[in-house]
Amino acid sequence: MSQESRFCNRCGVALTQGSAFCSKCGAPVAPTQAIPPSTPGQPGEDRWERRWERRRERYERYEKHEKQEKNEKSEKNEKGRGGDLAGALTGGLILVLLGVLFYFSENGSKIVTWSNFWGYLMLGIGAILIVQGALRMAMHGRPYIGSFVGGAVLLVIGASAVASTNLDLWPLILVAVGVGVMASAFVGRRRAPRP
């Protein structure tokens, strides 16, 4: 019984029966794709050559597509790492702020008392949000308006609470600023081109 020849899907070299990999390029051999060999001058030779050329082109397009997807995923991971850094710093700073404020209010500090605790908390969180916005702007090269606006509003609220001024309108101001920040985010997202 003669050995049945097959052809490599990648480079087109003839393979022997039972081989798992191409001897020329090392590509894995699919056992179901056996194509009869053609000899030079045999009728239909051009048809087989065109078929192999099309398969090779499809394989090259597939490889190019896979490489492009891999590059896009790595770029997204790099961008995501910057956001994680800013988020981790923000969360850590808020926990440190809470710990310091609890410590001073529990140990009889004259500056931080339980009556003005939340005012100092708002001041601290406002400052942290502004730092977060500046960090993200430095990392990504574009301003994060929500962090700056939210931080500024919390700074003003915290300062007025520490100074013991009247805060009757602050809940309404907070709602208005929050709606404005969300609206600007949606408008900015619509302007951005989709990939």
C-alpha cells in the first residue's frame, strides 16, 4: 500500500500519512484535509495552486487579525492599569483620612470634634478627588472634569461646615452639580467616535 500524500495548509509542502506537523514550517496538520497530489503538467494543476494560494491568504489574514486583537488587548490592559492605580490611591487615601479623623475625634482633639467631623471628611475627600483628577490627567493626557468639579464642591461644603455657616441650600446644590456632571459625561461620550 502506498503512503497517501497530503499538503500543508500553511506552506503547501507534501506530507506523509500519519504526520502531525509539517516538516518544512512546523504547522500542525489537520487530519481531515487530505488533497490528492498533482504532478506538473497534470490537468487541473492551476486550480490546485489557486486553491492553495487562497488558503494561504486566508491563513495570513487570520494571523494578522489575531495579532491585531492581541495588540488591542494589551493596549487596553495598559490603559486599565492607570485607572486602577488612580482608583487604588483614591481608596487608600480615603481610608487614611477616615482613620486620622477618627483618631483625632476619639482622643479629645480641639480641632476635630464629632460635631465638625463630617465637615473635615468632606474637605479631605474633595482634596482627594482633585488629586485623583490631576493624576488621571497626567496619566492619560485629558482632563477629568468630574473629579475636579466634585472635589471643588466637596471642598466648599466641607469648608462651610467647618466654619459653621448655614447649609440649607447645599443638598440642592449637590443634586444640581451631580446632574450636570452626569449630563456632561453622556454628552462627551456621544461625541467620542466608536471603534
